[in-house]
Amino acid sequence: MQKSNSYASKSVACPIVGVGGSAGGFEAMMDLLRHLPAKTGMAFVIVQHLDPHHASRLPKLLGKVTAMPVVELAKPTTPRPNTVYVQPPNQCVIVKDGMLKLIRRTQQLNLTIDHFFESLAEERGSRAIGVVLSGSGTDGTAD
């Protein structure tokens, strides 16, 4: 019996580390990236509570503390190892069909971290890692 392409691509795709945090997690995010080697073999996706009406300086600031490329997502993207991806304002990131995809934030309650972690677990299974750095709410803690 031949494996489906979907399963095969999941088994060889690089692990993804989802890093979620509120604005208060910025320093912890910087420290995390500062102490990671440039070649981990993993893709890192930063999901933060951002003001939906202002451009983020996060990619530029994170790029100063890591040797890995830091990319703000703008279109569906296949995650590459040793790369940091950052969500843009007023968007949610999910993992679907092997790609990082953007969807418009529609809820008043900001659960961008939960949505990302759920899609990451579904898509990557044991090749998914979720890290919540800080927060006073419950985003990132869904069962």
C-alpha cells in the first residue's frame, strides 16, 4: 500500500516550533532567539498579540539578536529549517497543507496562539513544539 503524499510530506517536513506570547513576552522572545544556535534544523513561528492597526517592528528587532533569517509572513509559505517567521498585524497564522498560511483575525477575543497551536499539532503531530512565553490571559492554553 502506498502512502499518501500528505503523510509523506508531513514525515519529512522540518519540525516547527511555535512561540506564542503577549507584548510582555518580547524580552523573553529576544532571549530565546539570542541563545539558539543558527542551525537547529527547525522552523520557528512567532505568534504574538499585536495591535491590528500598526505595522510591527518585530521582524527587524528579532533579526538583530539571531543569525537566522527573520521573515514577516505575507503569503502562504513553506516553512524552512533555521528560519524565524513572524505573523503580520491583524492576521492569524495557521499551518495547513504543509504551509504557513495567513487568515484574517475575526474575533474580538484574540486567540491567535491557540489557533496556531491547534493547526500546528494537527499538521505536524510529533514534529511540533509549542512554547508560551508569557501572558495574563488564556490564549495558548486551550486543551
